[in-house]
Amino acid sequence: MHSHIVTADVVSAFLEVHQLLPSDGTLIVAVSGGGDSLCLLHLLHRLCGPGKRYPAVQLHVAHLDHQLRPEVSRQEAEAVAQLATSWGLPVTIGTTNVAELALREQCSLEEAARVARYRFLRKIAHGQRIAVAHHRDDQAETLLLHWLRGGGMASMVGLQPRQHDIIRPLLPVTHADALAYCHAYGLTPIEDASNRDPRFLRNRIRHELLPLLTELNPAFQETLLRNAEVARVDNEWIEQQVTDLWPHVVADTTANALQLRISVLRTLPVSLQRHLLRRATAHLCAGQSPLELRHHVLLEGVLRRELSQASFTLHLPSRLHAIVCNDILLIKHGDAQQERMTRPSSRLEVNGPETFLPLPGVVDVQGTPWCALVEELSGVLLAQVLRALQAERWDEVWRSLPVTRYAVYITADILEDRLRIRTRRPGDRIRPLGMAHEKKVQDVFIDAHIPREERAHVPLFFSASTCIWLGGVCIDERVRLTAATQRIVRLALLPRTD
């Protein structure tokens, strides 16, 4: 039997078993132009539309130009648009400068591309399902990627046929099957040069790690997928427990916040606490929780506090804030900081005096609700990061140095032995990361949408006369990590508990 027939039959059966396609409405199909996405689009085009198996399902093609290779990427976008039009399908082409996004959010190109892609797809979908072309080989690579990064049982499960609004019809077939299908139907895939770019961790897994592991164990991929299936069954049971507990734990929910009952959370095993918190934060972060083990440990410390104690706030990744008030753990998402930052307080001063911070050291910042911490990297971690910096392996750098809004890493090569910290004064300036010239701090606040009532309480970190970090907003271009960096420090802001 021909491979393309096997592919079509296998995918059709997979769609039915997992009920991936909606009964009606629009299905967004993510098409890069490569062999996998062309195979996906062709298969769905055979199944969806008037007179076909799913007559009430309308396909809508979506393609995002990442602008990493301007001339080539424009041609790819035009090719996808022409194909969709020739098949009578509506198409939306988007553009995002992924390199700028990675710089702005201090993440790898790979992560920035993923974030940009799903933001774009969901903006078009308006809640409808989105079909992506992940296949069996992607599953193995994803599992290895998750193992390298860590992430608990949920990460051991890997890609699922359907996760929230995302469906993956090609999971049962391989990349080779997809290419054979394209060849059989005269489809010409666009070869994406970035698929071999060693800057992307997934590419190094695909072209270096997976072949090595397969050499050691020819059945390694099957073993990996079998383990994932075992984890999937266990994870399904846990997720069902979370679903059953949800109405008892969650007191209220909105688009940007959830209220959880602390007294109920405390009665649960730590495993279920963490899964509940992961689902709660995923609800606020487009289906993907940013919590890591260290965040769970911090949250568990907060939950152990006496309920009669004063309210307490933790700042979490992805603009999440966890606020404890009496028996409620409020988790909210957004640029606005917590109530204790926005509500006037008798101990908050405008234009307060300077605080001196030795390196290393930790101090309360006068005029703000923050403690400031500075510590210098050393030992094995420093050596590992410096090697990655010299080789410009940025994905490895940011995996080793997790940056959040309130914790950043900068070069210490030009720093004095102690830093000065204070709130803003008229005329303060900073050169934001990625910019060639300085800007007024006031203008940076406006561009970053920092609420007016918060600006007087944001700590500014200085070395000599240079503002090196506008706390929680941006670092200065002159202290960014480069291939020439020799010393690295971590600056962090922690809520004061007094």
C-alpha cells in the first residue's frame, strides 16, 4: 500500500477517534509552507467544506512571517497565500519581528517565535480551533526538550492530539510520511533553512542528540513514546482529580484573575496543590503555565503562613502576581502590580533618599515596598554561561539564567563595588536594552504603560551616574550580557514583609 494512502487513512482515523474537528465553524490551519503543513492542509481540504465529510467546517489558512530572513520569508508568505487562494481558501498573512521580540522579552529566538506564532493564530481564531502540523517525530523531540528543561509529569506526556484550542491531526505519522504524501500529490514544500540553524535547541536535539541516542538504542524513539503513554494515563487521572476539586478550591474566576481558597488547598497533597496552581496559572496565560519548581516552593511557603498575618504578594513569571489576603489566594495577570504597590501608604515616600547596596548584598529600598538583592555568579554555572556567551548560544544562556520581570542578569565588568538605589528624580535617564540613545525615565514609564500612581515607587539602580536597571521595567543597554562579558551579577526585587 502506498505511503500517502496510509497517511490519509491513518490521519482520518485519528481525527475520528479523538474527535478533533468541530462539527461546524471555522478551523484555522497554521501553514509554514513546509512539507508537514502542506500535508496537513491538503488532507483537511479533502475532508472539510461543502460536499465533503465535514461540510460545515470552513478552513482558514494562517501564515506568520517571522522576519528572520526578510527576502526569503516574504517569498514563503507569498507562496502560501497563492496556494490558499488557488484552493479557494481564505488566508491571513501576519508579520512579527521575532528577533526584536526575543530582545525585548529576554528570551531565545526559538521561544520568541513560538510565542509570536500562537499569539498570531489565536488573534485570528477568536476561540475557534487551530490545527498545527506537529507529527510523531516532533513528539520525540518535544519529550527530549522537556526532559532537558524539566517540568514534571505534565512535560513527560508531551504533545497531545488536542490541548485546549490546538489540534494536532498529524501526530500518528512521521515527517517522512508527510513528505511522501506531498510527493504523491505534487505538492512542493518550502525548505526552511532555520530548521538546521544550531542556535535553536530543538534543531540540536533533532540533528545531534536524537541520532546519538538512536545509535545507542535503535528503538529509542519507540521507547520514549511508550513512556509518554504511561505518563499520559497517570496524568489524566490527576487532571480528573483537579477537575473534581476545582469548584471546591476556586472561589471566583475572571479573564484576568482567579481566587483560590487557601483553607481547602492546605488540606490537599502537595501534588494536587501544584497541579491546581498549574491549571490556574495556565488559565491566565493562554493555556501554558509558567510555573517552575522554585515558584511552587515559594507559593507553598506563602500558603503555610498564618491566615491572620498581613497580606502578602509574590511576583511570578509572565506578569502573574499571587496575593494572599485572609483565606484567599488571588492570582492575577497583567501589567498593573499588586494592590500594595498602587494603594498609597504612609511609609512610601516620593523621591526618597538613596540606599547603598554592597555587592553582594540585600537591603530594603527606602520609599518603596521592595527589598533589593545583588549576587555574583561563580563556579560551574558562571563557567557554563560564559562559554555559551562566547559561542553566542543564547538559548543556552537564558535556560541557565531564568529572567523574570523582577530578576535580571547583567554584566558586572563595569560596576562599582556598591550600587545606589533610589526612586526617580526629574531628569533621570536610561538607555533601554536594544536602544542606541538614552531616554527619559518618565518616557520609558509611559511607553511601558506603568500606571502613574506606581512610578514614584519604582526602584532605580545606579552604578556611578548610570542607571543600570529600572526595576521591573528594563535594564540599560550598556550592562547587557555579551560575548565579552567576564563577570555576571543577578539583580532582584523581593516584596518587603514588614
